[in-house]
Amino acid sequence: MGVQSALVRLLMRGAASTNVMTTNTSQIAIDATQLAWARLRANDESPEIAHQHEVCRQRLRGGVPLPLGFLAGTLVGAVAFASVGYLALVAPVIVVGGLTLWASRRPGTMQRPDQP
């Protein structure tokens, strides 16, 4: 995983990170652990710690749907591939192509960040 991350950062400068799901999963695990630990130490709750726990809860509310959506997409893709084979690739290619056309018609969306 580290080698893959380094290769993307070194060879594909300016490209989006390919470690987003790993980062999301790690943050979910950290927040869930902090909240579980807080339940064990419920009598030791200062206002600052209570605020930190609320921040963890908010991140979990926003973060948990991401891997669930990823899992759902993976399952749908696997079932589609098992059912119809490579023909299942047509739908995602059309969606990506449509999004690319849509983005290319919006002013300023297809420029690289280092270009004016």
C-alpha cells in the first residue's frame, strides 16, 4: 500500500490521492475507538473531552456511509459481472463518459490547478 501511494505521488503529480478509502477507514476506526474508550471512562468527561467526542460523532455520521456505499457498489458490480460478464462494464463507462462531457462543458472545471 505504501509503495502504491508513493508511486502515485511521485509519478502522477497533481493527481488525486488513491488512498482516500484507506484514510476514511482509518478515521472511522480512530473515531469509533475514541468513542468506545469514552464510554468506558464515562465519569471522566470534561467539557473539552465532551466537545472532542461530539466532533468524533459528527465525523462518524459523515464517514460511515462512504465505505458502505463503496461496499454496495462493489457488490452490485460483482453481481452484474457474474450475471452478464464484460457487458456489465458498459454502464460505468457510459456514466463516466457522461460525467466527463458534463464537466468539460462547465467553464474552468477541466483546467489543471497550476494553470490560470
